[in-house]
Amino acid sequence: MNLKEIRENKTYAHVVPLASFMGLSFLFTILCESGFLWEHDIAPWWRHWPEHWFYPIQTLICGGMVVFFWKHYELKWDKRIIFGAILGVIGIGFWILPTHLYTALGYTEDTVGWLKHIGFEERTKGFNPADLGTESGYWISVIFRFLRAAVVVALVEEIFWRGFLMRFLLDMDRNYWKVPFGKFSWLTYGVVTLAFVFIHAPVDYAGAVIYGTLMYWVAVRTKSLAACIVMHGVSNLLMGLYALQFGKYGLW
């Protein structure tokens, strides 16, 4: 199969970007666990904080794939995206509420108890754009981190989960592209929502269940892939802003 044939394949267009994103994330994990990550004071920045160069590469590669396949995506930018944006604000509110309450109510690891299972953690350890120690490095990291979270992640995930998988599960043996976008079934709700939950860390499971349910509702109600992408993008944008403002770098 040549490049032109690949580009014309609608299934590839919906599956390859997220598969590549997840594959690169797995590669990054393997790279760090193999000894490349060196968390020592004398380590060069590209080994001490490899995410600062790996995430931009991942953003460019996967963003480029979305552009490559762009004509296959059913994106209608109409008033339905307003509903998606509103649900994005509500959904991310549920996601960040546990860690916000953890700090506001003065919990510690010793006093939080069972609440840790629904996301009550400090969440201060994570991607900090100030790690590099320079102003230019800070802003480059911030820009690429927001591009990754609010644009690329929103696109590749919603194109796959809502654009492809919800259809595929309802007609796997025939032409699943004939299944209308946003068609409701308990099967697709359960599979897509749980899959969305399990690609996140256990600390985020409770928030992901609520968020995934709201996202599924947006897909079913609006029948709009664009509304789902906007919801996801708004949520990730707000989560990033919250992480920077309150030092909750473990959220992103």
C-alpha cells in the first residue's frame, strides 16, 4: 500500500493518529525505564527532563498525521460546539475537584484515607515547564504542552473514540461507516467509557468515569464530532491553566 492509498483510507485516518500517539507514549516510558532518565543534579536537561523534548516531537508527529488525514473528519463548526464547550467546563470541574479539595481541606497522605481512591491527592509532581530554568525554555515548554493537550490530544482521542470506535462496535462485520455518528447503545457507552478511563492513571479513574459519561452524552445529543473535540480541548486547556496556577503539575 502506497502513501496515497493510506491517505485515502478512512479507517486509517481515524485509528492511526491515536495509535501513534499511544505508541510514542509507550516508547517514552520504555526509554525512561531503560536508564535514559537520569534524575541527578549533574544530569543534562535532556536526560533529567526528557519530556521537554519528547512531548514537542510527539505533538508535531501526531498533529501532522491529523493534518495528513484531515479530509476524512466530519467537522461542522456550528452552534453545537457551544454545548460542547459548556460541558467541557463542567466535566473538568469534576476532574480537578478532588485534588482541589485535598489542598483546601488540609488533607495529608496520612489523613486522606479512602478518599485517595477517588482522586484526593496533592498532584504537585509532574510536568513543570519551569524545570529548564530559563524564560525561553519555560515558554517553549508551555506552548508545546498546551498544543499537545488542548489540540492534539483532543483531536486524536475524539476522532478515535467517538468518530471510529462508537461506530465500529455497532457493525464490526460490515460497513461501520454507515452507522450514524453519536448513535446510542449501552455497548458503546460501556466499552468506550471504560477504555477512556483505563488509558489514564488510577488516581484519575473517578474523574474519567464522570467525564467520559458527559462526553458520551455530548456525542449522542449533538451528533457532532466537532462538539466533542471542543469539549475535550476546552477541558484540557482549563486543566493546564489550573495546573500552572496552583502548581498541580500531576494533573497534566
